[in-house]
Amino acid sequence: MKTAIISTILLSTFILGAFSSDKKTTSKKSPSVQKQQKSEGRKLAELAFDTVDSQERGYLDMGQMVNFADLVHLSMDYDENSLVSLKEFMNWGFGMQNIAEDTNRTRAFNTALKVVYSFWDRNGDGQLSSSEHKKAIMSDFKRADLDGNGSLTKVEYLKGFSLNIAIRAALKD
């Protein structure tokens, strides 16, 4: 169990820090900088796909997504009570917080995360259980599987998962 937690922490650190910027600013960015940051967001989402696709098959199956969901849930659960509060969910940031800050889209980004959390917290108790998280991931998987073949290509993953859709919408001008 300790190994799984350590692996999760390392994975989360890698994903969260992969495209982070140390420079914080509140000024309006030029279109070329915004385009670069948006491409960083896409690269980060692609990195998440590639992390789950550890066998490099070019697609994900439901089992891989559920296993990854377990690791993500563990890494979000800072107080280790097996539940993820909205605060824990928001603090995780999904690696996109810096992009939101750099593009002055933090408010929209935070709203997007709150909406996704509300959908995923199926019983509305303000705590995201591992079971709720798995069900949300499975539901997103089925919605994203456009051709119904039981697997997700990178394109299906990027365009079909609610979290990817919400964050992408929040970071657009």
C-alpha cells in the first residue's frame, strides 16, 4: 500500500509540475503566449493519456481508467479519510492551475472544477468517495467512446472527458 501511495505522489507531482511556470503574472498575455500556454494544456492532457497508456497501445480501456482513477483519488485525498472534499479537489489543480493563472482565467477554471465536482459527487454530500469517482470516470469513458468499441483513442479522451471539456472551456478567451 505504501508503494502505491508513493507512486501516486510521484505521478501526481510529475503531472502537476510537468508544464508549470514559475513566473506568475496578472498582466494580459499576448496571443502567441496564450497559444503556447493552451498548447501546454493540451500537452498536459496528452501526458495524462500517455501515463495511463503505459503499454503504449495508443488507446485506453476501462480497466486502465478505473485503475488510474483509484490512484488519482488517493493522491487527491490529502487528509487520508478516503473521501475527497471540494477543497481537496480544487487544490489538486490537475496541472492546469498555473495556466489558468497565467491567462487570467483562474475564476473560470475554479468554476469549471466546481461544476465537474458537483457532477461527480453523485449523492451531493460534499465528499467524493472512491466509488463515486470510479462511477464518474466510467460514465465519462462511455460518453467519450464515440465509436462504441470499448476503448478510447487519444482524440476521444481529449474531447470526451468532462474534466478535459470543462477545463478547455474555462481556459478559452
